[in-house]
Amino acid sequence: MNLRTKLHQFTYYLFPGQCILCKSLTSRALDICLACESELPWLGNCCPYCAEPSTNILPCARCLQQPQTFSATLCGFEYRFPINTLIHAFKDSQHLCSGYVLTHLAYERHRKTLSNISVEDLLVVPVPLHPRKSRARGFNQSHLIAQQLAELIPATLDQTLLYRVIDTPDQKNLPLSARKKNLKDSFQVARNLKGNRVLLVDDVVTTGTTITEISRCLLESGASDVVVFAVARTPP
């Protein structure tokens, strides 16, 4: 247990947690009560590669027809209420507590899978923002998620490996057909990875265009494998 975790637990010993949804006391070292946690839109059956929700756990038709550049996607929730509201509060209003809670819960959802990944050559890498956008927002939410995740696993955090070199228009404002072209040559890998595995971290996976392009860059730079971790997955 690292110092940050010990301080976190000590803080909750002094000041009981308050649920970020119903505002009741949580009686545990996390700011969400068990009742609200149980009602969250947890991601159930999904494609093991892209995590798109489905009626079973088999690969989806798209991933069968065109294999992904990453080997798996691990997500905690479907991106709908109240997860979408909490993530917006985290990203747009710097409500860091929401980000902490959602990351912790998503990690617990996939603790067993993550524990089976060897950490000796594993790098936890956040999806980067362009510096201009990062300055405007004040922080990169994916950096904070990756930092917390690296401490929970624990594994090596690398926030300087991947750069966004082109400030492209926001993906969510573009039609699907334009998203891939929008991201072309937008990312740069700082060094040869020499066989390292990468856990690529983002807040939300929507179409998968961003993580596909980044994974391609990482593999071309020597990564042996890329696994994606995100708090939420947008449903079809």
C-alpha cells in the first residue's frame, strides 16, 4: 500500500464519505453508497475486443471482419445516466471526486483480468490531449485516470510516451466517416517500445477510432500488445 492510498484511507477515517449521487454518508472509503453503486449502468455482455454492448460475450461482426489493433477493451460502465453526467462533471467542472470514484469502480470490475497481465513490461499510458486543449481545460482527465489506475494495479505510469501533435476538431462533432481521416498523423510516440505491453487509458470509448489510431502507432513503435481501459463505453 503506497503513501497516497494510506492518506486517502486516513482522510475517510476522519471525514466519512458522502455519496456523489444521493449525498448520504457512505460508511466506507469511497464517495458512493452501496445502494447507488448497485444501480449504476454496469457494462454487462459485450464484445471482448471493442467492448460494444451486446446480448452475448462473443466478438462482434465488425471485429471479426476487421481485427482491431488492440487485443481487448476493458470498460466499467455503459455511457448513459448517471455515468455521462458524472464524467461531464469530472471533465468540464473538474469534479475530481467523480473521476476517482468511477475509476476505482471500473478497476474493481476488471481487477482479476488486470491481475493476470504481467506488470514487468507493462506501461500505463493515457490518451493525450493537444497542449492547447489541455491548457484550456486545465488538466487531462485521462492522465488522472491513468495515474490512479497505475497505483491500483500497481504498474508503471508513462505520461510522456505519447503526444498529440495536431489539434484536431473534436471527434464527437464529426460523422463516423470523417473521424479516421481527422486523426491521421495526430499522434506521435516518443521512443521505441522494445516489446513493452501498453495499457492505453481513456475516459470514454465511443466509436473506437481514437484508440484504434493510437494502438496502430504504438504497435509500429515496437509495442508487443495494446489493451484499452476506459471508464465507460458508449452503447450502440
